[in-house]
Amino acid sequence: MKGGIYKLLKAQFLIDDNAVKNWRFIVFAIFLAIIMIGNTQRYEQKVFRIVELTNQVKELRSEFVDRRSELMKLKMESTVSAKMEENKIFPSTVPPVKIEVAAPKEKSFLERIWQ
């Protein structure tokens, strides 16, 4: 046990006769570690982008609600009449009258032929 730890600390496994297998494994482990670090970096960038877009959506939604409430206030009859009074246009005191137009009577087939 004591000799095994001593050999490990002196890195004997890297210079022995079977060192080629060990070097291959070490290079493979380093390659996997680099890929893992790169993958984690890309994942974190995507998470940050998602958070940024979520915040932007919240801001746009609140702006939409504000604009919609503003529009509702502007569409109210009292607001429109107040704006029109500035231009000296006042609401009518006479209620509107419904105009009905009688549709012309269609002539029958025989009446159209005999004309």
C-alpha cells in the first residue's frame, strides 16, 4: 500500500512500459473535460438569454396593459366630448332618428317579360 501511493505520487504510471495506455486514457479524460466545460458554458448562455427574454416579455406585457387602459380612457364618451369641446364642437341635444328605407319590390318573372 505504501509503495503504491509512493508510485502514484512520483507518477510512475506515466513512465512505465504500459504508459501509452495511461496517456491515451488521460488525453481522453482531458478531451471529455473540455467538451463538458464548453457544453456547460453554452447551457449557461442559453439560460441567461432565456431569463433576459422572460424579463423583456414581462416589461412588454405591462406596457401593453398600460397602453390598453390608456386607450380605454381615450375611447370613453366623456373624454371624446371634452376633446371636441376644445374645438367648439358640442354633442347633439337632439336624439338620433332611425331612417328606414323600404326595399324596392321585385317584379315577378312575368312582369319583367311583359315590360
